[in-house]
Amino acid sequence: MAPVSLKKLVKRYGALEVVHGIDLEVKDREFIALVGPSGCGKSTTLRMIAGLEDVSGGTIEIGDNVVNDLPPRARNISMVFQSYALYPHMTVGENMGFSLKIAGRPPEEIKEKVADAAAILDLTHLLERRPSQLSGGQRQRVAMGRAIVRRPDVFLFDEPLSNLDAKLRTQVRTEIKKLHARMQATMIYVTHDQVEAMTLSDRIVIMRDGHIEQVGTPEEVFNRPLTKFVAGFIGSPPMNMDDVTVADGKLVFASGATLPIPPKFRQSLTSGQKLTFGLRPDDFFPAGHGLNSGDAEAVAELELPVSITEPLGNETLVFVGFNGRDWVSRMLNPRPLPSGQSIKMSFDLSQAHLFDLTTGKSLVA
Amino acid sequence: MKLSRLSAPVLLLFPAFLVLAAVVVVPLALSFYSSFTPFRLTKPESLYVFIGLRNYITVISSWDFWVAFGRTVLFLTIALNAEMLLGLGLALLVSKAVRGQRLLRTLMMFPMMFSPVLVGFQFKFLFNDNIGLINNALQSLGLTDQAIPWLINGNLALFSITVAEVWSSTSVFAILILAGLLAMPRDPIEAAHVDGCTPLQTFRYVTWPYLMPFAFIAMTIRSLDVARAYDIVKIMTDGGPAKRTELLWTLVGRTAYGDARMGMANAMAYFAIVLSILFTVYFFRKLAAARQQIGAEW
């Protein structure tokens, strides 16, 4: 059980710098997710924490120790790999007990700890099998079992669910969450799937091109994204965004369509300012079919044509033509909407986001 | 008319059977038969005298044969183990090479490109007690002032042959094991590092089990190869001095063509083949076990 601290952490491959001096404090027993598109440096960062990649600059501390130059075995960490990385020539039980065997623990103790871990992960009946005889989900559970028998200070997960099918993914996700509650250990979890990051973690670190864009709780990064990138990355379906110009107390879109300036921004905007306007599908809905933020004054309404609909049962995603392209809207208590029909759409502007066009930074910090 | 009554499959397979019979079945049967006769090349009519198992009994009770047999097994064991260790070392080193790995792999195969006869001549020269490079080097370095009789002392001669054999064939192991190393997934090794293994433990518990099938394939191929060693020995010592480097096949060759006792030589040869088969079966068993262990899907 230990905090992890990254200070000005840099990774270079030759002349190519892929992680640009990131700072991050992971608290003791915290579940933190590193999330971002592929190539953003999240896996590299995790592998540096594990000791599988050399650190090119800055420091990594686990507990009170700088671990930059320690080999992985001296860091008291466990890692779960995307490809499971089980030892094919060992049985499930041997796989799970391997680290204890290497540490020279007595066989009875190994047996007991493996049995405990197997019971937690429902692997008891598989202990004698070999990895090649297991399904993907079972293999991933064995990989987790191997990680937990050691009771490490820090658990590292490198996209552990990516090789599983959708149904298993949800199952194992729940198991990981339970595991965190039970183990009370620091966990760092890398994923490109923002849903995994949102559902699992205490805090999310959103990375892009080797920089950290934002660190915050799932609620913070969803409701108060600091940058346009974070706003677009978190949330499914993604936030609707388009460029606007401020003119005559209105937001003017490229097509000439206008919306009133959202109340919370009225004092701060100047005429001629160029911005990006963003509104989540939850805050843009067929009139009467959305969540009410309570600020009726902030709701603007426009007649817009339906282009297609995607019914999901409890809700329907409605794509409506606005500013020359399709904006996504989440329709609660859905009713059938024929394509081409014009309907009255509500823009809940109290929930709108505005980003600086050049820096991409959010206007309200 | 009669031919056309045979069914198409039989007709189509007939040429293949004919060729196989001519080049494999007939010689095999003939040699097997002749091992039950006192056939000598100088007395063709002796091929028709049937003497039962007498050749085999002579072979079994011949001290020279068993010495050659034992020496072959010893030679095989030493050569294979040395090649295995050196090949493994070489493969591990080459797999670590960041640059020029392709070039190294090609270089590594050079010894395999030379005819064993030429290798024999080359090592005969290297080990020559008078003008050989090795004695020359040892003397120049001041390690000895004697001319070491590499190919004349009985024990040293077998050692010299082993060196030549190992030099020419270590790359078989190196290449097969390197193939295993390159095909091996990285993740289990990284998992082992995280699980607390030192580099040595990682090799012992993760890398080596994975490489074992490749090593056993090389062992199988090479055991057949070494068990029929003839050319290098023939060139370097011709079984001498005083039969101290006589191996199974040089003995067979000498009996067959030197003494012209073809029937006896064939009886020995069948013994030698049994030895080869035993080694192959042994290594294939090991291979199957190792493959099953790593859950290989090939």
C-alpha cells in the first residue's frame, strides 16, 4: 500500500520524446485510470512505473523511495498485461504461486495464498489446468490472481480487458472494481476506453501526445472538461462541437444559425470573439424528452430536421441536422420519429461549454 | 488389355511404387539378407551361403565393435552437449544484438556451408603437430614449448575430432534456438521480471522451458547426423591411431570396403541403425513432452 508520485517524468526513444515531463500524484489506495487515444504515452508511462522501460528524465517514487533505477522485482508491484502473459508451461496454480516460489516462501504458505486468491476469483476448480485449456476470461482472471497473491504495494493494469469480448469485459470490469474494494491497494489502470476509466476509477488522468490534459474525478472530467480534447474524448456519444463567432449578443454558427449566449457567459464574452461551442447529447434533446436542468430561462429551442434515429430501448439517439452536419441528441422516454420530419429541439444552454478556438482551453475554469 | 483392368489409383501409384522399390526396398532387403551370409566382395558366390545369425553373434561378441559403439555414444554425448551449450549461448547473444542481427545470422551459418570433408582437411591442418596453427599459436604465446601430438595421441585425437564436429555444427543449434527466441512472446518474460525473477531465474523458469522444443528438434537432427559421423573422422585420423578414434561407421566402412566383408559390415550397420532409432525415439519423446508443456499449437 503506497502512494505513487511522478515528477517531471520524461521518456525518449533516441531523439523522439514520447512523454514530456508529466507530474502526477497517485494517493495511497487510490484507483487511477490513465486514458487517452493510442500513442498518447499512457502505456509507456505505466511501463516506466513497472520498471519495464527506462526513465529518460524526472523521477518515479513508490512510497518514499525513488525507484528510477530499481529493477521491476525490487519495486513490489504487480502487473496485469493485455495479453495475460501467463507462463504456458505452468498450471494455473503454479502461475499464481510463481512469485512466492521465487521469493523462497514455504510451499504450505504458497498453497494457502494461492487457494485464497483462487477462491476470490472463482478459479479453485481450474488450479490444475494449463493456460492453453482456459478461455480468455479465465486466463485474465488467472493473471489477476497472479497479481494479488503477492499483496503488492501497487497494482498496474495494462489494458487488461481489451482482448475480451463485450460481455466478458463488463463482467471482469466488475471483478476488478470488487478487487480494489477488497485489496485496499493503489491501482493504476491504463485503458483507451473512456467507459472503463469512468466506471472504475477514483480519478481519471486524460493523456494526449505525451502530456496530461486533465486529472479529475469521473464527475469532474465529464462535467467540467478543461480542454476541448477532454470534452470530446470523455462521454459517449461524444459532445457536439462547432465553431462560433460572438456577434450582437449571440453565438453565430458558420451556417448562419444562431443561439443566445449561455447565461453564465454573458458578462465575459466580447463581440467578434471566436470560440468552439460544445453541448453534450444529454443537454440537447427533442423538447420534453430530456433532463431538465431547472434553469428554464437557459433553454433555447429550434425547429430542426431529423436525419436518422438509433433506438436503444430505454432511450433513442436522434441525429438532427444543425449547422450543416448531424448533431447527436439523447431522447429519453422515446417515441418513434420518422426521418425528415422537423421537430422542436431544446438546447439546455446552462450546460453548454465554450472553448477558446486557438488554445482549446475551456472558458470557465 | 490386362493393364486396363487395374483400377485407376493402383495404376497411378504404380510408377511411384516402382521407383521406391528400386531405390529403397530392394537395396534394403538385399543388405538385410546379406547380413545373414558370409558375403565378401571378393567372393560373389558367398552371397548365396546362408549362415543365419552368425554375423550378428560375431558382432555382439566382438570387443572392437563394442569399443567403437561406446566411443560413438561418448562422441555423440560430448559433441551434442557442447553444441547445445555453445549454440544456446550464441543464440542468446545474437538475439540481444540490436543492429546487424541479420548479418550475424548469416555469418553464423558459414560453417554449415562447408563440406565436412573440407572441414576435416582444415582441422587436420590446424591440429598438425608440426606445422599446425594451434601448436604454432600455443608455442608463440609461450604456453608450451612442446609440439602437442593432437592427432597422434589417442585421447587428444578424439578431442580434436570433437572440436571439428562442434565447430561445423554448432550453428544448427544456434539457428534453431534463435528461431525459438525470436518467436517467443515478450510478455511472459516481462511478467517474470515483475514477479520478482532475476535475469537468471527468468531464463531458468520462463525462457528455457519455451526453448526446449527447439533444442530437442536440433538434438534429434544432430543425433542422427553425429551417429553416422564418417567423413570428418576418415579425413582427420581414419580411425587411428591404433583404432583409438574408430567410430561405428568408420568400422563399418573399413569392414565393408577394406576387409571386403560385406555381410559382416551389414550386420554392424543394422546395429548402428538401431542406435540411431533409439536416439530419435528418445528425443522425439522429449520433444513431445516439452511441446505439451508449453501448450504449443504446432
